[in-house]
Amino acid sequence: MSVRTVLQHADITRALTRISHEILESNRGSDDLVILGIPTRGVTLAKRIAAIIQSVDPTPVTSGVLDVTMYRDDLAQNPTRATGPTDIPAGGIDGKTVVLVDDVLYSGRTIRAALDALGDLGRPRAVRLAVLVDRGHREFPIRADFVGKNLPSSTEERINVHLEEIDGSDEVTIG
């Protein structure tokens, strides 16, 4: 199967800028907004979104990391998954609007795990989901609030997100 590039650097930047503005509009500014990235690439995307929001709205935007490894329901199939740190901003998440950020939304299992993890950390006022790519094939009733690109795909295809900070270049490929 051939691999083709579906998003390049400029496309990813444009998508993240649009998502950032949609988050600001939905939240009516950046007050009480917490952006949490899901490792690995969701963390980088969350930092980029927080930086874009900060460049538009003077209110400080807090971002952090939400490791969902121990909340996953597939640990028996993937026992080699290494846990990482969860880094919640000092103000916590109680009463805040939390935007979870991930690179690809597929079955919804990672987001289900993230919701379980959030429940152990506090009680947000609202939880929203931002993803760079939504590829469909949901196994849970989960839908992203902010999507960079809807990319219908076969279950046999693989979506790869490459980010400059991790992989040396920005692109999304399918193959």
C-alpha cells in the first residue's frame, strides 16, 4: 500500500490556528481554560494551541499533560506501554473548561481513558475535545468538538502524524 501525504506543515498550522480560534469563541475567551495534551503528539499539539491562543488573548492560558496509560482498557494486549507524567497546571481543573488534545481520533478508547483520568483529578465545568485528525471508526459515542481534518479511512490504513518537535517535520500521512 502506498503512503501519501494528506497534510503538510502549512496545513497543520492553519488547522491548529482555526482550532485555537474556535476554542476561544466557544469559551468566550481564555478565562478558566485549561489545555491538556494526551501523550505523545497531543502534548505538542496542546502546547501549540495554547501558544496560538495566548497570542490572540492576553489572559494566560494554562496547558499540561494527561497521561492515560493506566486508564486504558487494552493494557492486557499492550503491556509494554510506558507510563508518563501527568502535569496538571497549578490551578487544577475544578470548575474550568478542559480541552483535551490528541493527534488522531479513531476508536474513542483513548478519550474514554482520558475522561476516567480527569475524573480522578477533579471536576471540570466542561470537557471539550480537539483533534488534528478524525478518521472515524468509533467504538464509543465520542465526538470531537474541534477537528483539524476529517479523514475517512479504511481500518487497514494507518494514519501517521509527524511533528517537528518529535519527528523533525510536520506532516500527516496515510497508507
